[in-house]
Amino acid sequence: MQFWTSLSSSMQYVLEGFGEIFAPDHDDYPAVGVQPFEDEPYLGSNWTE
């Protein structure tokens, strides 16, 4: 009996984790839109060969 109870609680723990990972996002971020870029772009190159 204790084996089945332990197995059941372990499976519930794992399945709740999967449910949390693959559930839709429930973040409540405000919809502020894209922030404009108001500076000079960097035209230099950091590429070295």
C-alpha cells in the first residue's frame, strides 16, 4: 500500500512539473510596445580575421 501511495505522489510531482513547463505563459507583462532607438548607431567593426 505504501509503495502505491509513494508511486502515485511521485508521478503527480513529475506530471505537475511537465504541466508547468508546457503550459501557456501566464505572465502579466504590460503591453508597452517597442521602445524607439534614439542614438547614433555604432558603425565601427569589431570583426578580426
